[in-house]
Amino acid sequence: MLSCTSKRSVRHHVGQRYCSCMTIVAISDQLRNRELSPIELTRECLSRIERINPVLNAFITVTGDSALAEARRAEQEIRSGKWRGPLHGIPIALKDLIDTAGVRTTAASALFLNRVPNRDADVVRRLREAGAVFLGKNNLHEFAYGGSSMISHFGPARNPWNPERITGGSSGGSAAAVAAELCYAAIGTDTAGSIREPAAYCGVVGLKPTYGLVSTEGVVPLSWSLDHVGPLTSSVADAAVVLQMISQDSTREYLSALEQNPAELLVGVPRAFFFEDLNPEIASAVESAIASLRSIVKATVDIEIEVNTDRTLQLAESYEYHRGWVDSSSDLYQPETLRRIRAGEKVTAEQRERGRKELTTERERIKRVFQDVDALITPTMPLIPPLIAELEHHPDRLRPAELVMLRNTRPFNVWGLPAISVPCGFTAAGLPIGLQIAAAPGREDIVLCLASAFERATDWHKRRPEVPGNPVPK
């Protein structure tokens, strides 16, 4: 059988690789037709993890033996004509706060260092049923409480485009793993931007579905009212494939959305708030993306949206989950994480309840915006990814920087809207830039349609970083 490596066509350009092979859509039919082997794919990913993970620190736990066993099982099932679908035999990874039966789930914290769940999270169960192969658990910002993936018991995750810079967070290891081709997809979580931010910084696709579309059962929470689960992938089509398998709504067909015609879509551009104080290179790339979209959609129109920036509910719910451990085991948290958790200690029950009512109001109010437009587009990030050493040297700058970085993504968690980040350019230093696309609740079809149309019109998503790694052991 042919390996993925032998089928690649790679050309070099300014230190970047152009590669279309490491996508689920590109290889699922080859797996089904037995032109590729799940065992070969898994071995190749494990080999890349062994060489590259010491540089990026994208994985906390690698489950090599069980991954190969799952790959062998997938190959046998496919040979027997028992193909389960497009994820059958595909090597993927999971953010390490998603429970996996028999495999430790640490949330990147010493508090959960030896925590081994006895059952899978709902999303893991669905992926097992789809025949996916699990390579291991990805690094993250401790307990998902941050946007840098620097604060982790296991050390910071590093950006494949420049390992001296952050990945973004909190699903930083997941985004880095996909960008560096250590896996074909990863599952992350998103409470204020934790899928879309690292996707933008690592040059991959990150999809936050509508609130509640993907179950959070078995996922260590940050804020129950704001937590979302979704995929990080190399392409929009791959994100649709993964969403199809993890969605709780089996009646919807997401791949068909990629074929819809975006020509009748009216796209809103909320410049106030979302376009303020942008890095100049990000601003230029996003304006170019908007210009490209004008030739694809019916029109783009500037609109205004009121944004509620209150974080009381998240503070309260985070403290509510951790309260017992804060009282008994505070020394096991990273100091910065403990400080953030304790920020919710003084939120009263009345304030928490008021926050939940305001959240319901916000989610109803945002629906009115989509009476006038079909979708929204914004920059995913206002800033380029900071240097890890700079934030380590000035720890007082970390949280303020994260709050700015999460500025454009957080509102979409409050609103519960489906939102995606797709690559839309690079800085002069070779760092990826992301474009955020959102739509009304339940309209993942519009998000995927527009993102896919933009992807077809550009080639930003095809670029891959040249990541230095350790030599292959003999």
C-alpha cells in the first residue's frame, strides 16, 4: 500500500510547504478503497510526534500502542466491508480535558496529574463509533483558563510557525498538532475563543459550533454556560466531516453545505469594536479577505452590534467548579490559574443568577441581527502571537494580553453562535492571520458554505510550517 508520504506533492516557498495530502477528505476514500492503510497513517503520525513534539510540546500523553491497535482494528473492519464513514481509520487527537476511559485526563494541571476517567466523554464515544484512531491528549492552558497555552504543568505549547511564540489558547496543543501534521484533526473546547484563537495563530481551521450542538458531557468545564466543543482541522471540509460525527443533531448534513452557492448571502462587517486597534498587518490581510468575499457573496455591508463584555458569569461558574479543590489543594494549581479562579470567589448567588438571565437576553437579542444579514465577518485576532520569553519575563502582561487577544472571539460564546476561523494571510515574519465567520444559531451550513467558498478562492490554508524535529531514532 502507498503511504501518505509517498503520495505527497510538496513545493517549497519561503520556508513553507504547500500540501493537500494531510486532509481527511483527501484520504478517506483511499482508506475505504484500501489504497491507504490506517496502520501506515498512524505510524507516520506517531513518528512525526516522536520527532516534533519535543519542539512543540503539543501532546501531554501519546497513546501509541492503543492507537496502533485501533488502526489494526479499523483496517480489518474496512477489509471486511464494514466501513463506518469518513473518519474510519483517521488518526486524531483530543484536548487533555476531554475524558477518555482508561487514559489519564489532566487538564494540564498537577491537580489532575493521575486522574484516569472510567468512561469516555460523549464526543469521544461518538468518535469511537465513527472508527477514529486516537493518538493521545493535547497540551492546553491549565483548566482552559487562558488564551496563551503558556500556563501548563507540562510547560507551554509552542507555535509551529515560530516555536518562540505562543500558540494561543486554550486549545493550543491541539492547533499546533494539526498545523504540524502530527494528526489529521483534533478536538478542542472554546469558552471565550479557545478553538478559534489558536486556529488563527497556528494557521488552521477552528470551528466553534452553536452552543449545545456538541455535547460537553465528560469535558472538564470552565464555564457551563459558555463552553463549546469543536474541531480543529486542516480544511473547512474536514471540519464539516468531524462536526458531522460529533454533532448531537443527526438530521443535519454538513458536507452538503460546502456545495451551496454563497452568491445570495449578505455579509455584515461589524467594524466598531471588532476592527479597533488591529495590528496593521492583520488589518491589511482582513481587508483583502473582505475584498475577495465581495466577489463571492451578494454584498458586504458595514453594521453595528452592541457587545456585552461582562465576564461575571464565567468567573462565578469557574469558581463554582473548583471551589472544593481551591480549599483543599490550592498548592497543586499554577499560581496564575489559582488567581484567576479565585477572582470568582466574591460573586454572589444573586449576581450569578443575574448573569444567567442576561446571557439568555443576549442570545435572543443577537438573533435580530440576522434579520438583516446572513453572516458576520471579523478578524479572529487583533494581535500577532506574542513571544513566550517576553511574557515569561513580564508575567504581569500575560492576562492583559490574553484579554485583548480574546476580544473578538469572546462575544460569539456569549451569543452561542456558530463561528469559524480560517487562514486569510500571513505577516511579513511568516505568522498566520485568521478570518472569523459567524452566522445565526443553528446555521453552521452558512458558516461552512462561506468559509469553504473563501478557501477555494485563496490558498492560505494549503501552507504548512517547516517544523524542526529530532532525528528519527534508528
